[in-house]
Amino acid sequence: QEHAYPADELMPLTCRGRVRGQEPSRGDVDDALGKFSLTLIDTLDTLVVLNKTKEFEEAVKKVIKDVNLDNDIVVSVFETNIRVLGGLLGGHSVAIMLKEKGEYMQWYNGELLHMAKELGYKLLPAFNTTSGLPYPRVNLKFGVRHPEARTGTETDTCTACAGTLILEFAALSRFTGTSIFEEYARKALDFIWEKRQRSSNLVGVTINIHTGDWVRKDSGVGAGIDSYYEYLLKAYVLLGDDSFLERFNTHYDAIMRYISQPPLLLDVHIHKPMLNARTWMDSLLAFFPGLQVLKGDIRPAIETHEMLYQVIKKHNFLPEAFTTDFRVHWAQHPLRPEFAESTYFLYKATGDPYYLEVGKTLIENLNKYARVPCGFAAMKDVRTGSHEDRMDSFFLAEMFKYLYLLFADKEDMIFDIEDYIFTTEAHLLPLWLSTTNQTISKKNTTTEYTELDDSNFDWTCPNTQILFPNDPMFAQSIREPLKNVVDKSCPRGISRAEESLGSGPKPPLRARDFMASNPEHLEILKKMGVSLIHLKDGRVQLVQHAVQAASSLDAEDGLRFMQEMIELSSQQQKEQQLPPRAVQIVSHPFFGRVVLTAGPAQFGMDLSKHKAGTRGFVATIKPYNGCSEITNPEAVKEKIALMQRGQCMFAEKARNIQKAGAIGGIVIDDNEGSSSDTAPLFQMAGDGKNTDDITIPMLFLFNKEGNIILDAIREYEAVEVLLSDKAKDRATIFKGKMISNYIIDSNLEMENMDQKLTENDSQKQNSEEAASGSQDVGAASEEPEEGGESSDVADPGSLSPANADSASVPISHQDSYVPGTEEAGAPEPACTSGDNQPQEQKAETESNSKVNWDNKVTPMESILADWNEDIEAFEMMEKDEL
């Protein structure tokens, strides 16, 4: 409200609103933004859960008065449905509940429902396909087919995108009596069910909306499919239609048969479900234990949840993706709520106080590592603790809600939460909708079901209080074997036993033995479905298509060969790669809250071997480029020097500031607007000479991150930073220093929680340090002349050989492997961390809505004014107590 309204999202590092078209495009991520005050709408029912009824009433009035749904802007049908339509319906649900109680919302006359209906009609044009599956995007003003719509050319959508509509659309139909919404959502669900792979009963990740052909044939319970399964079960709970439960049970049987490999959940091919499609898991699957609780299958839920918790304890947060041996695959963490959701449901089902300790750990980590002056910032890299200027609406809509409910007693709630079902965005829909305006026949449209193992369905609708009242140690006995699953030494990749079936007496070809000039090797590759593409630069590229293999066993050999080749290439590059570093602002008024991702140098102090890092005040050098003798050595001595990139070698800059007495250096990119959000990690190389004489640490900041420090200097002259291999928590930074507990703890309410959980303090697990690993980087040894660009290599994307049904990896001619600039990034060797996945970039400018969307940068002094007052107040309280 203070820094971002009426923008869709808050940018917590720069303390302003994110307005689409006024910030650099983040690709598909921005499709959630529609200039309709997204975060406010998404958070409406959260306010009531938190017992903030007055704030809720004011928020509803703002939505009714200010929000415009008729913007000329292209949005995601999926995101708009779950966040905006769901938010309006959830707000309406709790508004009528409060009105019935007689104290609040007496003026309310269904205005949010009218807005929901208007939005529902704006989404309906997306369903204008022969299959009934919706287009993935729609223009709020012009629909899909209109010449000015700028959308409607897509052919594919994800299964979750088309299959996560029934709750919101059915609720809209039941609330309004207009059946068309539920009809359209049911038709989409029916089509996906009919297109499932009949022999495995699995669905793929993406599907052609016109033909119904599966585009991506891998199947799991994570990104792209997750909420499709969730909505089948919850549609049965909300609507009472048995066909949804029967479909869910059919899919669930297939999931437990093929995808579940306790405690892991691994993607498989829908046509060959015994063949794993990839060797890593994404963080969205963390919702699945909660869904298993709702189904009543508690044991695998406990196992998977415990495995995820062990990963969190290792990295403080759940990485966007991690491998089967628990290495970081994608290092981002946008403050996703799925793990908190599953924690809440497991506590409701078991009553085990262990899950309160888990929730306490989540809250402590959020406050230690993600909290910044204007909110909570997403983690750019869980290994370094660096931040991203991003706070998605789901953080307030879901994370706050589930964590509050986890610790809330019944008397803390002003209504009975058991009367509602949670949508995938945690919006509340009342269960009484099942008997209201039943305009849709409950006729069972499911045509085929498989004979299922009845043991999977012992608990169809479990009691949400305590399933195991006579055995409080039940959950602990399941968790115990998994306590050290992450800490065990990284195992080698799982390989098939070398057997002769279908491949003759010879063992499979290994990547380390492969030679591109060997005709016998080429013949073996062909049999495994691997082909060679000759590149213009003399290299050859390996590409695998599993469907072209001679047999399923040969396809498995091909998959293993590609994985070995990727690991081999990663090992060869390891010596040239360094992980990202962190620049942490530790002086007043930041106190370690702001962490900037920094590029490393191949010379100078190795921060990974100096865990304490280098700490000091920053000073701008003269000349600013640092390419000649420093003329203000008195200002630089015993400080960390700031300088601009360009006009000479990095090593030369380092020698000049070291001679002037600097204890470290930060090089700021001279390319205006560059940012670690959009650019690959930059690594500073030496000058081709011996650089052993350089003993101070040197780090590189892109222009956007560098300006954060420069702005801090302008607003607050003395700025102290910590250069380290990864961010330190504030208790470590200020150990032994006189500083307010408010600053270190950053959450006064934690004291109340500690009292509530005193009896469980002995169970508290200390968070382990995040493993710092290799990362694909571009290295530049020479500075460009007069603003020219150096030859840094673009950050490659993440590669899993079976990620789609094919994989490719470029290799040099003969038998050595030389990575190219266009290759897909490879998972790193065992026990190291992987790369971030670069986000797709696309330029897009949207027209302004009626609300004032001017993007004004707030001066740092005014941004921090309230915070400084709080600090002074608590310091005064401490003096009074003394």
C-alpha cells in the first residue's frame, strides 16, 4: 500500500511498484501482471484469515473503486484465473460471511462477485478452440481473435494451465447462477482426461490446444502438471461429482506406480513410464505431500516432505530445482509457498509438533535471509543469499496464510476454516457451493477406468484433525530413516547394469571412450537414437531422440550416454569456473539486509577460502576507471575501492588500488541498465601474466546493483560492505557488536512464537550452510576500449538430456569435449551446485490504464524514514530497561 499501490507487485529492494511495460520484461513471468492491482486482490481473504477485518474492508473498497479490468493488455489465462478471479471470489466468500455476522461489511452488495463475473466473461474468448482447451493468453480488452489482441497464435498450453480452472469457474457459476463458466471448465478437463496415455494413465506437460497431441511427453507432479491433479480431487470435494474422484484415483495409481520413488518424485515418459525423463526435481512438487494428506495417503507424504525439509536445511530455502543427489540445479527461490502448504496439512493430519518446528524454521529463514526494508525479496541464488527485486503476489496470498494457520488456535480464528476449501492459490471457497445452483448434471462422463489396487484408497476423505491419535510416534518413525538423506556423500549417477540383452555381448558405449571419428562408435550412437550435427566452427553436436532408438534398452543407454557426456564436459570446465560471490551492505540503515550478486575474479584473494570475507567502508577512486595511479590514496586506504569498468585490464585496476592501500575492490559495469537479473554471471579474468602479486579480493557488479551502492553513498555517506563467498546472517555479521536485537531478529513476533514452542526447542535444527558450487560463466580478461563490449559468453540454459524427448550437447571434433556458446548448460559434476536457468526475455509495452501508473523512484531517505524511527524507538526501549 505504501510503496507499490496501485501497481501489480512490490519491488522490495527499490521500494516501488512493478508496472508492466515500465520495467525490463521478464518474459512469461510478466504475463501474471495485468494492471489490476494483482497483489491487493490476491491478498483479500488473507486479511480476514489474519483477523484484519478493518483492513479487509478498506481493501475491498479500494478494489471496487480503483481496479479496472478492461485494460488493453495480454495476460496469462491460468495466472489470471487462480490469482485474480480466485482472489475476487475468495474475497466475496469471506465478505458475505462477515456480513452475516453483523459487524463488518454491512454495506457490501456483491460488488466483488460482479467484478469476478466481468473478468470471467473476459477469459471466455480463450476457450474458442476446437478442443475446448483454452489459449494460454488472452487480451483483457480485445480477447483472442481480434486484430488488436496481439495473441491467439499459440498452439500449445500446459496441462495445469488448461486443467486448473474448474474450482474458480464452477464457483463463479454457482455464485451467479450462470452455468457457462462451469461448462467450459468441465469441457477442458474432459478433453485432457480423454487424451491421457491409456497404457500408463499419465498425462504430458504440454498439449496442442487444437489437435490434442502431446507436445512434451514427460510426466510428473511438478511444474506444468501439478494443479491439474490437485483440482481433480478438490473438484470432487467442492462439487461432489464422483467422476472427478475416479479420475484422480486412476491418475494417482499411475503416479504411485511410476513417478513415486520414495522419497523422490521423478518425471517419466508417458509412453515408457519405467524410463526416467530427467534426474532432477522442481520445487513446485512440494505441494504434493499436502495433496496426499487430503487423499489420506500419509506415509509417502511424510517421506517426501522430510526429504524436502532436509534440502531446505542445507540451503535455507528450497531451490527451484535440485538433482536426485540433492545438488542445486536451478538456484533461484521466489519465496514459493508449496512446502509451507504441505507442512500445514501434515500438522493438521498428524498433530505432530515436529511440523510446528518446521514452520518455525521457515519463518526464521524468511526473516534472516529474505526480509528487506520494504518487504521480502526473492532469492536470486540460495547458495550466496543474493536477492532479486521481486515479491510475487502469492507470497502474501499463500505463504502468510499457511504459516499463520499452522500456528493459529481455533480461538484465533473469527470463522471456521473447515467450512472452506483452498484453491491452488489458497483462496477460500465455501463448501456449501456443492448444493447451490447445480446447473450442471452430475452424469459420469468418464468412459474408461483401470482396475485399481484398492489399498491405495483406504482413506478417501481423511479426518483433518488427527489420523493417528493412538500412535504419536507414527510420523517420526517414517521420518527417521530420512534424517541424513541429503548429507550422505553424493552418489554416482544411477546406471543400468551392463547387460547383453538386445545389445550383443559388448557393454554400452561410455562417454569417456567416445571418438567422433570412430565409425563403430557412430553406429552405436545411431542405435541409441543419438545423431551428430556438424557445426560451422568445426565442432559436432550430439542430439538424442529416444523414439529413434532401436529398443527401449538402447534408448536407456542413449540417455545414460548423454548424461555422462554432460557430466564429462562439466568436469572439464570446472577448473575455469568460479561460483558467484556476494556483496552485502552491513552499515546503518541496511544492517546486512541487502545482498547483491557479484561476479568473481580469477585472481586475488579467494573468498571461498576466507570464510570471514573482507569488510570495510567503500570509497570512490580517482580516476574512476582505475587505469592509472590513484590520486586520492588517503580516501582509499583501508577501504574497499569502487571503480568503473573499461579502458584497461581488470588486473591493472586491482594493482593500482592495492598500491593505494585498498583492502578490496568492486568494479561496476559501465553498460547502463545491465543487471544480474537479465545478464549471465560475469567473471573477471587476469591479463595473461602472473597475477600472484594481487592479494586483495576483487568483485564485479552489474550497473543496476552497482547503482544501489552509489545511491546509498549519496544518501548516507558512510557505507560499509562485506565481500564474501555467500551472504552471512545478521547475527554472524554483528557478533560481539552493540546492536539492537530488533535489527538482528527483524521480527518481534518471533518471541511470542518461541514461548509457544518452548517445549519443542530441543528439536530445533540448525540451518546448514548452503553449498557453494560451480556455475557456467563468461570470462573476460580485457576491458573494452571506450565503452566497447568484451567477449563474455552468454550464460547457457539448463540441460536435461530427456527434458523434452530429445537432448543435445556440442562436442569438438575427435575425442575431446569443448563447450560452445550456444550449447545447453550441463548439470555439474557430483557434489557441486548447478546453474541458474536464464529467463526468456521479450520486449513488451502495454498501454496505461485509468489508474495513475507513473513509476516514481522514492528517495532512499523517505523510504527508510519509518524504519529508522522504529530502530531509534527500540534503542530507547533498551536504555529504559537498563
